[in-house]
Amino acid sequence: MKKILFFISIAITVTFSSCTTSLTTANSVQPGVKVQTAAEADLSVKEERVSATLKGRLNKRYTLDELKENAIAKALESANADILVDPRFTITQKKGLFGKRNKAVTVSGYPAKYINIRSVKPIQPIGSIKLFGE
């Protein structure tokens, strides 16, 4: 009986004196601080429309918006463009076995590339403008 109590007390001691984990976080930038610079660019838009079709099955993890975004990405990749101007979507839906929803999204639009990217000069605040030779 003493041996059993001895082993139980050792097991309890080992359990409570085992390694513990600590969780700390480090910030390299102050929270809430956003570093932004304003920029503007011109668009070079092609005159012919490009289109892409993407098929997928909708479920809790894969929504219609994600299917649209992936169709746009596929069209941009095929046209080697940065942005799709005036995208138009055609969505076809087929009900599968056991009510599964299969959709096909076709997107078409004008591919465009950003050119002549430049930084914008900050606007001078109104209070700092001197009027009438002040």
C-alpha cells in the first residue's frame, strides 16, 4: 500500500512540476500605425474583351464570390493584365446528385495594365496658405 501511495505522489508531483508554456507577443510597429503613400497611375486598356470560365462546386468553404474572384484571376493571367475593366459575369447552375450545386462562372472584360506609376504630392493644408501678402 505504501508503494502505491509513493508512486501516486510521484505521479502527482511530476504532473504539477512539468514544463509550462508561456505566450508572449512582440510588435515591430506600433498598433494602429499605417504607413501609406499616395500614388496614381494611368491605365492602358486593350480594346478586345477577354473571357474565362471557371467551374466549381459551392460549399461552406467555397462561395460564389470566391468563384468570381478566381475567374477574374484566370482571365487576368491569360491576358497578362493587372486589372479587368467592366467585368461581366454569366453564372450557370446545375443541381447534382443529392442536391450538390455545381456552378460555372464566365467573366468577360477589358484587360488593362498600370503604366506611368507616380507618387502624388501632398495637398497643402488651407490654414498654411498665405493670402494677400500676409
